[in-house]
Amino acid sequence: METLFDLDVQVQVIEVNASATFITSYITCENMCGTFL
């Protein structure tokens, strides 16, 4: 059975992954837009 701590860690990992994905997408978009303009 998972403890509250384990669940909290899972949530933090998900948030970190979401942030990394967002940042990567933003940088990629910025590079693409910079290339086209």
C-alpha cells in the first residue's frame, strides 16, 4: 500500500516532467519561429 509520501513524490515527478516538456516545446517553437522570421 502506498503512503502519502509516495503519492506526493509521484505528483512532483509528474509536475517536473510537465515543466520540462513545456520548456522544451517553448525552446523548439522559439527556434522554429526564429528560423522562419
